[in-house]
Amino acid sequence: MTGWPAITEPGLLERLALDDAGFDAFVVSLTAQLSAREFGPDQLAHAVGYPWSRPARSYRLRGSRVELLDDIAPDERAVLLSRLPEGRSPLLAFGSNAAPSALERKFAHFPGEEDRTVVVVAGHLHDFDVGAAAQPTVYGSLPATLFPSPGTAVRAAILWVTPAQFTQLAWSEISYHLGRLSTPFRADEPGLAFDDVLAFASRFGAFSPEGRTVALAAVPARARTAPALTQQELLDVAAVMALGPGSRAEDLVRAVFEDMAGLTPKLAATVRRAAVPFASDRWTPFPG
């Protein structure tokens, strides 16, 4: 991959360029604007279900229609894969961005079919693993983030995105750095491999309770060396840290929905301190 996809929106460029102090102030300002929201079993199930359902293999999403590449005729599939680079960029997905429901929600508003369509190529990313960011989202989950793990091959995907899709995803990944990752990605599709992809890494770092980074159990990996926790287990641990002994995942997600402004300083003093910042000599930050 050469160059960077163009980002022309000043507000997005300004946010991407924030330093740590500027981003912390941005988070405080953002959470202060969140009013109390309805919380119940559905919201809890959604938070605990992260990173949500996705096909085990490569697929094409067209609007709301999911087509496994295995189900497309071989000749058509070969043409599709050969033409993917035309006007699109390879973006790594290792959390919710690999789920059709998340991609449909982010792309469905585009007027053109090209921008509502995306091919998701499944495979393994080498020498990294997927953990949890040390800060819950506004829907209550601890979202996925990368951390170095020599020898590990973690299940991930490549999204072939248009410029409009890339900009939309960059807007939506509010708490992430944007950069380029130079490490092998081996796709399930024969002969398809990458050594250089666009990627997001959490500004909050990888959640590391007791001083050791933990992996996200919902994301499979080969030769994983980090202990793996489910989303329920991660939220249980974070709840005790932020809210005190006896607190559980439900208590933390409820606080996210009902008082995010009040919860934010507690998270900053506890959960966010139990994090390992992302750092790798294979990472090139976005030049903005």
C-alpha cells in the first residue's frame, strides 16, 4: 500500500491530531454532554455481546445483504478479488468493524451502491493480538484494540473501503489513533496476503489488570500467550475497579447509560491507569 487515503474534513483532521492532553479534555467535554439514557436487559445484552456476530469466512456486504465469498461462483470471485484495489484501501478490522451489523449501520446512509458495498476478507494477523481498550464505549462494552504479541496469529479481517467509507470509519472510531501497520496478514483466500494495512489502535491502551494485558476471548488466535477474558469477565473486572467491591458488569454498563459524566473521572483514576499504551516499531501514525 502506498500513500494515505485522503481525509479532507477539517473537524476530523483536528480530532486525529489531538495530543494526549487535548484528547483527555475532548473526552471530558464529550461525556459531559451525555444525558441519562434508558438502560435495561437489551442494552446489557448488547454490551456483553460485543464484538457481535460475524461470518467465520470472507464475505461481501451489499446494503443489508451478506454473501459469503465461498458461495460466489469461482470465476466471479476471482474477478471480484482482482478488482478490489481499484479505488479502495485495505483497512484492518479486528472488533465490531468486522460485523455486518456494524458495517451496515455505518454505511447504509450512503446514496451510492459502491459506498454501501464492502468486501470483508478474513484471515490472520501475525505478531499481534486483540485485547480490550481500557475505557468503555457509550454502549458499555470494552472495545477491541491491538497489542504486540510476537508469534501470535489473531483472527482478523481486511475491509476494502472506498474513500467515503474510510472517512466514515475514521469519524466513528473516536477514541482511536489512525496509522499504518507493517506486519503480515494472511487471508483465507489462496494467494492473498498483505504486509501493510491501515489500522486503528486505542488511545486508551490495552486493558491490563494486575499488570498483564488480557486478550479478548471472542477473537480467536493461534499461539496466544496472553490470558483471554470474555466481555462479561472484562466488564466484571473493570466494574470492581471503577465502582468498588461487589460491583458487576451490569453495574458498570448501567453507570455508562445513566451517568457517563460522573463515571468518567472514576474510570480515569482506575481502569485507564491499568492500561499498556500501544507501541510498536511496525506502526506508522497518520501524518495529520
